[in-house]
Amino acid sequence: MFITLTVLAALISGMFVASVASTISALRRESEDFKALMERHKVF
């Protein structure tokens, strides 16, 4: 029983870390896209 709960907690923690990493990656990508858009807008 204890092992099962430990494994479940480890899986949930891993999923949380993966979710946070994915969110940070998406925010960085969005920031880069926004900077590129501003550069193109400044040219015109």
C-alpha cells in the first residue's frame, strides 16, 4: 500500500514538473514571437 502511494506521488510530481517546464517553454516561445512581431512592426 505504501509503495503504491509513493509511486503515485512520484508520478504526480513528475507530471507537475513536466507541466511547469512546458508552460515556461511556451511562454518563452510566445515572448520571442512577440519580439519578432514588434521588430516587423517597427520596420513599417
